[in-house]
Amino acid sequence: MSSISKNYIEDLLRKPTLFKSEETLSIDYVPEKLPHREKELSLLSQLFISLITNPNSISRKILITGGTGIGKTATVKIFGKMLTEVANKRDINIAYIHINCRKERTSYKILIKIVQYLHKNFPKRGYSPQDLLEIILETVRNKNLHILLILDELNYLIDNDKDIIYSLTRLYDDSFNQPQQISLIGIVRDISCLHNLDSSTLSTLQRNIIKFNKYTLKEIYDILSYRIQLSLKKNVISNDLIKMLSEIVLNRGDIRYGLNILWKACKIAESKDLNYISSESLRLANETLVPYSIQDFLKYLSYNKILFLLAITLSLKNSIKPSISFSKILEQYEIICESLQKKKKSYSQLWNYLNDFKKDGIISVNIQSKNIRGRKSLIKVLDIPLEELERLIYKILQNKGIKL
């Protein structure tokens, strides 16, 4: 009997694939065109045309708002590419810098990202936020450069560190006839987060708001058809199944979820040696897929937050009820910290974590009054099977080199 294991990779390489270009279904892929976002691209072009016609004459501040997975980030990235291409042809110096505030949540982290874009190998330590801002302003002056700064998921910065938003929106208030060399586009899901800003910053950001509306069923069908044309071979999926997928996406309101289902359905069909996507493949993909918003959320969680989310998940798994009290979660959290020999976070810090999870739509918190006993918080996980959430958390911890 042969001692050599079967090489599954070689087997897969010999099999025909349903994909024409698998990477075009990736969440991070930005296509050449965005069906049904032409109006928004045209409006952005009108608002920023002065950066080309009269460079450094004005600092634009724009706010883009709308739900998850409706093309806000992709539209801005395509616009940034268009703008820099036009600028380069005319020898106008424009830098497009896109920063995700969910990942970079403080003034310092935002500013060091900008400085490192402008100065390669710039040290990460040794400068205050004010120092970094002055370096940025000096650099744009010396290089005759205009920065178009995108602050994506701006609400996370508003919740954690408002100072930089105030600074960036008021940069040129005291200057007269001076070059204005930094423009700003903020992207938020819900405009209500702006109420946490001071009145002057709020007033500045509210002047130009572009609202992205949800896609209609017909628009979703068009977008999915375009992506299918890019990613899959001919006749891999029928029009009826594209319509079925479009209805699933309409209920979710998130195009990225549809692209994930499409990719997973392809993989399921290939595993069954089919040369097309069946309705069963699509259904299985939808049943087993974790919404992208949750995957994206988990990707940026700190180590301490991921441990606390694990405590919530395990507490609910061990309960016969759909919700669990905060006190029970704390008991499970203590067990996890003891097993890892990690110092526990304070009660108030864990409560803050809980509220963050609630804001992101991962959990719901129902506070019940119990007469003399006071209030009781009941926590429930939304939109994802607990087994799948547990698996994802363990995978993240494993990637960090931690075994439970």
C-alpha cells in the first residue's frame, strides 16, 4: 500500500472550473464600472471639478451616506481613480488617500497613515498629532500637492476621537488667499452619528451630503449580471437563478452578500462536479454563508473584544434560551481569561464593548426592569448561527497564535 497521501490540490487543478476570473467576485475588487451609480459619480465630478480647473483654490468637504453594501466605497474609489488620472494628464499634483476609520480609530493613527503615504519609511513613534498635522501641511505646500482624503466609516472616528474631524474641517478658516490643499470625503452609514459633533463641524459637513439610496430589484439584477459576466464562464448560471439571487440580496440590502453567495454557490457546484450552478447550490450557499458585514466586523476586532464576544457566544450556546444575562456572560468571560491567564477587563469596559457590538448589529440588548432587583440586561446574537460565529472566532484567535 502506498504511503503517499492523495494530493487534493493536484486533483482540483485537473478539474474544470466554473470561474472565468474568480478575483472579480472578491469584496475588495473594484470593477471598471458601477451600474446605477452614474448619477453619484457625476455629482462628485461636479463638486470636485475645481481641483482641476483652479487647483488649490478651494477645500471641499463632502459627506456620503447610505446603508451597507450599496456601493459607497466602490463609487468613491472609482471617482478617486478618475480624478487622479485627469490630474496626471494635466500635470496637477493630487494624492488620493483612502483610510478606513474602523481600523484607524484615532487622530494619531489617521495622521500617521497620511504622513507615511507622503513620506515612505516615516517612523511610527515620536510625534504628536499636532506635529503630524504640521508635517502634512508643510509637505503639501512644498510639493504643491492637493490631498483628497477619504475617511471611510467615519462614524467610528466620531465615536472615538472627534479632534481630527474638527481640525481637518477648519484648516483654512483663518487663512486669506492662501492655497487650500486638503479636501475631505467622509463616508457614513447613518447620518445620525453626526449629532455627536460640535455645531461648527456639523454645519461644515452638512453643506454637501450625497445620499446613496438602496438598489431596486431591477438594479440589483443588473449589477449581479455585470459581475457574473466578469467572473463566470458562459451558461454557468441561468437568468432565473440570477433573479432568485437578486431577491435574496434585496431582502439583505447588501450587494456584497450576493457576491459572496455567488462565489460560494460556484464552489459548491464544483465540489459536486456540476458544470453549472443549481438552485440547490444557491440555497446551500445562502444557508451557510455569514453576512459580509459580520466578517468585516470580526476582522478589525481587538484581541480583548474577540475574547468577550467568545464569552457571549459560548454563554448563549450553553443556554436553552435565545438570550442570556450580562452576569452569565461575565462568568464565562472569567473562565476564558483564567484559561488563557489573561487579565480581565473592567465591568465598565466590557459594557462599552457590549454597546459597540450593539452598534454594529451583532447583538441586541434588551434591558428589563425587575422591581426591587433593578435592571437586567438580556443579550441575543443576531443574523448568524452561534456555531458559525464560534468557528470564526476560534479561527481569528488561531491566526493570532492563541489556542483555547
